Amino acid sequence: MIDKPPDLSDSGFLHGESLYLSSRWKDITLLSESEHGYSRVFKAQRMGKWHALKSLKPQYADVREYRALLQKEFEMGYQLDHPNVVRTLGLEEVEELGVCIVFEYIEGETLDHVETWSRELVEKVMSQLGMALDYIHGQQMIHRDVKPSNIMLTAHGDRVKLIDFGLSDADSFAILKQPAGTLRYAAPEQMDGQAVVDGRADVYAFGVILDELNRRLPRSSRRFRAIARRCCQPSPEERYAALGDIVWKRRSHASALLGVAAVVGMLSLFSAAVVFYLTSRRLAVTAADKVETVIRHDTITREVPVIQEVAVPQKPQKVYVPSETPQGIENFYAWVRERSKLNMEKAMTAAERKARQMEKLEEVSELSIKAQRQTEQQTEKDMQKELQTYMEKEDPQFHVIIASAKSYITEGIRDFWAKPANTQRVSDMMSEASERIMKRERQAQE
């Protein structure tokens, strides 16, 4: 019987010793060995997969303190599970190496070996590093040795991995609490044996790394420089509490313009509310006596608001003087809202016209901020003049109210509402002044 040649398209098991996967470590290759440290790292293969092995140098293999340090690193790393933190797989005895921590193998290079940097790459690397540090801080751990040689960038540049927890610490460990770290990246409190060290020490090292990478860019970023400066403050209280709080990009052009419009609009409405409150409190008392109504053919005719010209040196300015009637109050409030709308539209138009001439994001942001400040100042001046012209003739005490209102308007609507005591103080002062006016008018009628 003649055997048929095998069909190469058929599925089935292949035979041969080459498919046997050994559970023993093989192809062990030295990756790195710290000159002044106590450990070394190897690359090894088992079951067809690469791993990283970290062991003690031969001279430290039998020293109890260093064996405890290796055990501590394993126990801390084994608890962590984050895409930007190297995975710790186990602790075992390896022939010729001794006790080793088994890590996942990362194909890539550390940050100190990356030659080409762009602003986008720096932002991507540092934001992922920030997420890794926030995660380990949330696990009540501190790395204490964050530096470029302990941060890996994968071969395709899409993932950052934080490695080497040899000097890390946690509240749950009572051993090896002495100061540790790399001097260039260590926070001031790390060098003080009496100071309490927490996650903000890693924030300090984060800022040093960001500053170094920023200096390697073709054109350094002022935004990166500002973030690094805050991270590296000598006092831990002045640093970021969490690196997730960092805003890497400034607001876009459209967002900046909307911010200008929102602030100006809120400021104008607040000023209008002050004017309306003062006017309505005064007019409410005398409205019943002073409203002149003429009934002719079932038609009610009321007074209408009048625009009076007020002479101002070098530049005449119209000041609205409302009639002392309910309809006059409504018309005056509508006029103030229209005035606020015009101020907002002018600010938007001016900011858009100038911002279109700018191509760079930082210059557009600075222009928007400048336009915001100028518009706030102009709105403040207009409302102060209107308030002073209309109110100061009624009661000298209104000067005090106007001075307070000027201060609060200048601070801005956000800061003003953040201080409830100030709001209550202005309200009390306005109530007292209104009561004095009412009392004086009652006395005059008697």
C-alpha cells in the first residue's frame, strides 16, 4: 500500500521536541546594575514569555537588611494594579541568582534615554505619570525615588510605566523608615529625618522632571514652567495636592471669549441690581404720593423716563434719571439691562477682532484676559458715575455704600459671592440708609 503525501492544508497537532515549553528560566541576560545600589535586573524567558528578574548583588545576598528591603518591595508592588505601574508577578528562588522579584517585561526605554521630545509627548508622558502617582498615593504609598531612570516609555511610545519601588514606603510598614531618594529629585522634607513625608514629595520630583523635559523642547512652554514651579515649592502645602488637578492646556480661543462675556455680563447685572435696589427702596415710599395719573377716555397716562444731558469735562455723558413712578422704575431697569448687553457685545466684538490677528494660543489667551480687565474697568467707571450722580444728592451716607460697592465690583463677581459676610454688610448698610431717607421724608410731611 502506497502512503499518500500529507496534505499541508489539514489542521492538526505538530510533532517534535521543539514545541516543549520549559518552566525553567533560560536566556538570562543582565539588563542593568546600579553602581551604588544593592540590586541588579535581568531579562529571562520562561514558558515562551519574557520577564524581568530583580535580585540582590552577590555581596548583599546574605545581608538581612537588604533581603528585608527586597521582600518589602515585593509586598508593596504585588498590591498595585494600574496600567501605568509595572506589574509585580511573584517572588521566587532562581538558580544562580538567588531570591528574585518577578516583573512583567517592558519593551522600551527609560526617559533619560529618549532623545527627541515634543510638547505633545511631554504632556502625554507627564499626565500618565501623574495618574500613576495619584494611584499609588491613593493606596497610602509613596514612591520616594521618582526620576527619569525609573520611568519607562514603551517601544511604541503609547504607554508610560513607573518602575523600581525599592525605596518606596507605606504606613503599613514599620521597617526601613530612614530618609531615602535621589538627591537631585528629592523634596526638602525627604532629607529631614524629623519631617513627615507624604505623597507631595513625589509631586516635587514630578516638577523637577517636568522642568528638565521642558528645557529639552525646541521652544520651552511657559505653561509647563508654571506647573513645575508650583510642584517644586519648598513648602508641601503650596504644591498640588493631587497631580490630577493639573490643567495642561489653557482655554481655547472660543472658551476665553465666552469667559470674558460671562464675567462682564455677570458684573453688569450685579451693578444693575445694586442700582435697582437703591432706586426701588427710595421710590417705593413716595410713589403713592408722587405718581401723577391723568384719566382721559379710560386711558391711563403715566410719566415716561427722561434722558438728561449732564456736562462732564472733555466728554459729555448721558445719565439716566428715572421718573419716580412704577413704570419709570421698570423702564430704568430695562435700560440698565440694555446697557449691560451693549457692554457685553462691545467686549465680544473687540476681543474677537483682535484675537483673529493672533495665531498662537498663549497670545490669544493673554489678549482675552486683557480685554476682560479693560471691559470690567470701563463698566465699573460707568456704573460708579451713574450711581454717584443719582444717589449722592439724597443722603450723604450713600457715599459709604458707593465706596463699598466700588470695592466689591472691582473684586469681581466670583470673589464677591465667595464672601457672604461682605454681601450681608452691604445689604445692612443699604437698609440703614433707606430707613434714614424714609424717616426724613416722614418728618418733612409732618
